[in-house]
Amino acid sequence: MRRCWASIIVVKARPINVRTASGIASAYTVNLRSVNIGGIEVHNVQAAVLEGGFPQDVLLGMTFLSKVSMRHDSSILYLEQKI
């Protein structure tokens, strides 16, 4: 498994509570200028940043995934930039 590490500087954020598999957690809604994954760049992505170090894996939400094409072959998911 490949891991991505990022630094996020939060200028404006709104505190919220979110429901996770582990229960209720504190989070902040933010607007990311861009998200780049494997050369696919999506601008103006709404996101939620959870407090603490869990979960360690980043989850892609629909504000990103709705702007890419997805297809799968066996156990591999392919993402492609929408034109």
C-alpha cells in the first residue's frame, strides 16, 4: 500500500461533528484549492479534516470522485480525469 503525506495550512475552517465507524468525532470543513492524485488535479474541493491522528488513511469523498471517471478491472480501480 502506498501512503500519501500532505501538509495542510487551514486559513478558514468551520467546526463540525461527524459520525464515523468509531462514533462521533470533531472535524473542520475546509475548501482545498486543489487535490492532485496520480497526476489528476481537481480544483475547489470541499473537505472535512478530522482532529487527531485517526484515521491514518485518507478517504476520497464525492466532491473529488464526482469530477473523475472511475472504472475497475478485477481488483484495481482506475481513476481518469474527466474532460
